[in-house]
Amino acid sequence: MRTDQTVTIRRLDYQVPAYLVDSVELDIALDAERSIVEARLAIRRNPASTAPRTLVLDGEALEFISATLDGQPVQPVFGDNRFTLADVPDSFTLVTVSANNPQANTTLSGLFMSKNGFFTQCEAEGFRRITYFPDRPDVMSRYRVRLSAEKARYPVLLGNGNLLEEGELPNGRHYAVWDDPFLKPSYLFALVAAKLVCEETTLTTGSGKQALLQVWVEDGDLDKSHHAMESLINSIKWDEERFGLELDLDRFMIVAVSDFNMGAMENKGLNIFNTKFVLANPEVATDIDFANVESVVGHEYFHNWTGNRVTCRDWFQLSLKEGLTVFRDQEFSMDMIAAAAATPAVAASGKAVKRIDDVRTLRAAQFPEDAGPMAHPIRPDEYQEINNFYTATVYEKGAEIIRMQQTILGRDGFRRGMDEYFRRHDGQAVTCDDFVAAMEAGNAQLGELADLGQFRRWYSQSGTPIVSAEREWDPAAGRLTLTLSQQTPPSASQPVKLPLHIPVLLGLLGSDGADLPLRLEGETGAAPTERVLHLKEARQSFVFTGLPAGEAMPVPSLLRGFSAPVVLDHDLDTRELAFLMAHDSDAFNRWEAGQQLMLSVIHARLRGDDAALQTSALVEAMHRTLEADLDPGFVEVALALPDEIYIAETLEVVDAPAVARVRDELKRQIASALAPSLRARYTALGVALAATGEYRPDPASAGRRGLRNLCLRYLTEIDGDGIGLARAQYAAATNMTDRLAALTALAHAGAAKMELEDFFKRHENDALVLDKWFTLQSTAARVPDGSDQRFVLHVLGLLKHAAFSLRNPNRARSVILQFCMNNPRHFHADDGSGYELWAEYVLKLDGLNPQIAARLARSLDRWRRHTPERQARMRAALQRVADKPELSNDVREIVGKALAA
Ligand code: TRP
Ligand code: ZN
């Protein structure tokens, strides 16, 4: 909807629906320019409603043709994307006929066309672009749909549930009838009519039922569907084993489409995916792509229970399904990594690396959001456009809030809570409060521990809490007092923040690096070497006794495994951080100590301090890590410097190019100091990988490739043979991981001109690989030939490239969003050219696809953090967009909030 006004929807205004729809029968005659939809709705007044007897349906971008109520023609009133009929009976059948234009639908919401057919996307509010309906998740209905389309162009007709019937029609058309036995909200409706082929198999589920599994792709892509199919099978098995949840359908389909706004969609029995998260084989996909396919396939499959069987009462409850399902996909990936590991130690390390990746994402995407103009609790209180709330906060922080419940209740307790959740709510549309209540009820035997009263504040309060730690050591008594304080910075909508219930998993390291027994004052009996402290007050002290008297103060390892989504303001010095890096039994905290050490060096250098001593301590510690007998995947993350965006978040005032410069200098210094070891490791890993034979994306070999490619990245930073190694690796690569890593290293060094041309020629016909080609150029530190051409001109060149298109979201993201979000040094160029480009493209995209435009718009969220000159230019760019009449709700909300901040 385009308007100059903003309408705010509030959580506390929730009203039950006035009318319910028991069944929906759709007859959809698909046509590129004019699809005709006949909808037969069995409508009944909601006994729980006291609203007037007026039927209000949503409808957007529809051409009304006719309506009858119990067979009698009626004339609805239209306005404001609503269809209104006054004085309707208590129970009736409404038949509407409407038309829509899929070809003209560039929003990719509702019914739209991609190159090989018709597809739908109904979450959150797309169903109203298909037919008139109470388009809200608490109206759950039974659906049957008859699809018809031209057979030659659209030979495959798919819907939710089971295929009842199919056949031929006159004029070269054909039809299929699909019936979904489960009640569902309209946002889970889907259809596909396209030219596709499939890989299929049958699977016997836990209870012995046979299920047909299909992965549908474009003709020619069947050599890339297998990993998705395997991931689906693994997901189905995992949900049975870990949560006792079985597939409830006779048939489960995944369909890949190349024009898609997000990653994928969990439509009942008919998941629709961005091709990026389905198609993979060694020649076109990297190790990261393989892992992403597995996790997104898992994510959508897991929604079948957490989202579909139990759904959301209203969109404010989005994290009920998204936070929980992200948590589930994270756990699935970890369990898959562990299952593939040769030894328990490798399994533990692999799981830590996955956790580290997830925390990096949280810090890079969610922490800035929680401190900026779009800050919101995981259960927001208001929105102008719901599409703007599919955020890192709702998804990733939401997953952390589920994870903390598992940490507090224990794995068994969490499982009991999940069982109780499904026992109570299967088939219902519920709230986040219902979830927490089920967690409590399933764990009554735990007593006080299961009281999540204060914990619920995590759902209502935004902002990242800062936890500080102070220590007091009494060596004579062997007594350590640990005082933890918490404080959440106030925000505009929440000037007063309350203390949260923060689970702090910790250990204490003795002088030999081993974990000490943790006995709190007054406790008797066996003492564990790791435990959870429950920080609930603003300031709270914990007294540990029985520690080795006469020794130096034990070194605390706090927030192990990142047990809460907070910023830890630690008081550890360089020596202690290096000690933790070397000895902490918790791999996550070994990594974290390294990151903190790196950050302190970067901060010192940004201040202009002489950081020589700190730097050499860091280099030594990194050298030890590189030489130690550790899992390569772990060494890779341990040697990677914090990224520019995370560094920026730790600063009061950001000078983005200066951050990049200081980080580069440190990187070069590390590379010079460690060059012989890096080179030796690079070679040794190459030999080891060659010995394992054929490429496989398993965690062990992916870890080796990852570390080898990190060594290469360091080596290309310094004079020497790094560039030569990269060119040789590019030429010899037998898989996309190694080829792209070499190309990226060359691109950052400004020495990739020839290889970029070669890569383009090799992969010209593969859209997903071309996206990588665009992305690596838009995010590079230098232009391809290393000249001093202004970077923005290079980006403009990419935007004019024959293969570029704004209409395809993956392609649009690969250039303009990648540049604005992931290339801070050039986006924040002194002349403001990055911001001008931003404004131009936000406006251009808004005319085509408001959801994508709004995502781009968010790259100026943190404008207040930058230097005053840049702030002024960013503000002007924001104003230029805001001044444009007829913005989408999506973009208006984002720029409006940014300017108000
Ligand atoms: N529910 C989907 C998921 O998390 C994501 C989703 C929401 C989506 N809105 C969308 C996908 C719009 C595509 C387009 O898996
Ligand atoms: Zn989801």
C-alpha cells in the first residue's frame, strides 16, 4: 500500500476475529496477465466476538468481478484495501470472483511469475493479493484448491496437502485438485504452476508411514538437488529423534524459484525456496552454501510443527515460530556436525565453531539493530509494516531467548516443556506467553528454577544488556567474590529498562589452566567445574569458596558458549586473555578471548596509542594457536579478526574508513609476522586435502579448506608470493570453495582483473554463481585492477552491467545491498557518493519491490554513530527519500524512524 500517512498497528489492540472461515474452496484459472480466482468460503460468526455484524475482508491489488452470499448477488463496499459487507447472517457461504495480474506483480508477494511459471508467497499478508479473505493468522481453515493452466508452459501443478485429481481440459489446458487435511492460516497457502522436474524418494517415518519427498527444480538443475533432498531426510529424522515430532503428511515438497524475497517459506507440505538455498554441487556451491542449504531446509521443515501445527495468534507473536525454529535449525546443524565427527573432541570443536558463527551473525546484525532506530523487543509492541519485522531481533535474538530457556531448564527440562507446548496447543494459534507458560508447566518438578516470571521480560524489553564483572580475591582463604552487574541502555520507546534474568554459564581456571571446582558459600557436597549463575538483580555477588589458597587469582571464564545475548564488559588484562585463549576448556570462550584481545589492540590503535606490546602478545598467541594441534575449523575462526561492522558497534563514534585501515594494518602485521607458519600450513593443508580425494562438504574437510583459504587471505596481504599462490589456486581449483576464495583474495588485493573475466565466462549461465561474482566485487576493498578509480564508479559499472537486474532480488542484493551493507569503507566515502547511490536505489527499488527497498533502506539505520560530516550527508540522503510522495509503507517506516532517532 502506498500512502503519505503512517498507520501504526498495536499489539494491545488485538481483537478476536469477528468471523471465522471453516473451509475455503478455490478455483484458480492461471493466466499470466489475468488469473481468475473463485473463492467459496464457509463463514461463521465467531462466538467469542462482540464486534458488529459486518464482514470485513482484506483484498489488495485485486479486480473485483462478483460476489454472492448464499447464492444471492451482493455488492460489497471497497476502500482502504478492504471488502466490507454489512448485516451478514451468523453462518453463510460467500462466493467471490476476482482477477489479478501475476505478470505485473513485481512485489513477489501474492501470486507472481518467475521465469518458468507461477509461484506464490503469502506470509505475511500476501494471500489478500490472491483473494478476499480475513488475512490474519488466527483464522484457520481447511483448504481445497483446483488449479488450471496452459499445459505446455506449466506442466506441473502443485498445491498444499494431497493430490486428489488431475486431468486434461480443452484449449491445451489442464487441472489438478489439491486438498490439505490440516487447518491452516492463510499465510501458509501456496501454489506452483511451472515447468519443473523433480528428484523424489519415499521415506518411512518413525511410525512406519510412507511419505513421498520431492525436490522440484528447473530442467537442467537435477545435478544440484541432491544435497537438499539429503538435508530434508536428515531433518525429518532429527525432529523425530530430538523432539519426538513426526512428519504428518503423505507428501512433502520443496520447490526452488529464482525470484524470491527471502530465503524460503514453510507453506504446508509445499515449501517454496529461493534457489540459493536448494541448488548445490561442488562446482557451483561453496562449503558455506552447502551448510546453508542444510540449515534452511531444516528450518522450513521444522516449521511444520513450530509454526504450522502450532501457529501465531497475531504477527506480534512472530518470534513464537521464528525464534524457536531458528533455535531448532541451529541445534540440528550442530547435531549433524557432531554426527559426522571422528572423535568426541572434534565433535565438540565443530559444535563450538557453529556456535561462533551464529554469535558472529548476532553481533553483526542484531546488536546494531537493538541499538538503533528500529530497536524492538523480540515480541514487538507496534509496527507500521509487518514485513519490516522479519528481523535479526525476531529471528536470531529470538533464538537466543529460546536457548536461554534450555540453559535454565536443562535439555531434558526443555524437551518436557516442548512436549507440554504441543500437548496444549496443537492446532491452535497462540502467543509467546503461551509458550513460556508451557515451559513452566512442563517443569513444575524443578520448583523455583521453572519460574520464568522475570525471564519473560526478555520478550518485552529491547536493547542489548551490558553485564560487567568485578572480582575480589582473598588468597589466604581461597575465596573469590564475583560481582556481576547488568544494565540495558535506555531507548526512546523504553526509557526505563528493568533487570533481566540472565543465565551466566561459567568456569574458573586455576594457574595450570584447568577448571576449578565451583562451590558457592554455604554449599556442601560435590562441586561441578562449570555451572550457571542466575543473575537477576541489577548487581549481585557470588562467593566461591574452597579455591586453592595461596595461589594467584583464578581466571574467570564467563558466559561460556555465549549463554546470554549480552555484551560482557570484562576486566581481564592482556595476559589473562592470552591465558584463556590457550587454556579455557570452553572452545567458544577460547575464541572469544582472542576476539577481545584483537578488539583491544584495534581500539588502542584507533586511539593512536602505541599498542606494540599488546600487538606482540596477540601475534604470539595467534602463532601458538596456528601451531597447536587443533581442529582446523576452529583455528580458522580463532585467527579471523572481528569484522568491521562488529568493531564499529564497539565504538562511540565511527570513522568507517579508519576502522578498515587500522584493521588492514593489523592484518598485514600479523601476516608478516606469521608468514612462514601461514605458508607451511597452507601447503600442508593442501596436501592433506588432496589425500582425502574427491570433494565433500563435510565439516572436517570444510574446516581444512576454510583454514587453508584464511592462510591464503593473510598471505595475499603482504608482499611475497601470496598473489602468486592465489593465482595458482584459482587456476587449479576443482571446487567452488577454493576457486571463489582465491578470487576473493585477489579482488581484495586489487589484482583480479583477468580472473574476474575468466570466472564470468565460466559461469555466465549460472545465476547463483554470477551473484557471487557481483557480490565479491561490490564488497571488495579495491577496484579489480587496483587503480585509484573511485570505488563508487566501479559499483555504478556493475549496476549498468548487462547481467544486472533490479527485478531479481538475489541480483539486486548482490550489488546494491552488498555494497551499502557490507562494504563500509567505500560506502562511507568522504564525498557522500555512497549515500547518494543509496537514495537513488531505495527509490528505484521501492517502485518495484518495497520489501527489498526497505531492506536496503536499513543500511543507514546507524547514521548517528558516524562522524559529524558523514552524519550530515546521511541525514540529507534520508530526507531525500522521506520527501518523496507515495512511498511504500515499508520504506516510509524505515526512513521515518531513522530520521526521528
Ligand atoms: N517464514 C519464512 C521463514 O522464516 C520467511 C518469510 C517471511 C518469507 N516472509 C517472507 C519468505 C516473505 C519469503 C517472502 O522461513
Ligand atoms: Zn522461519
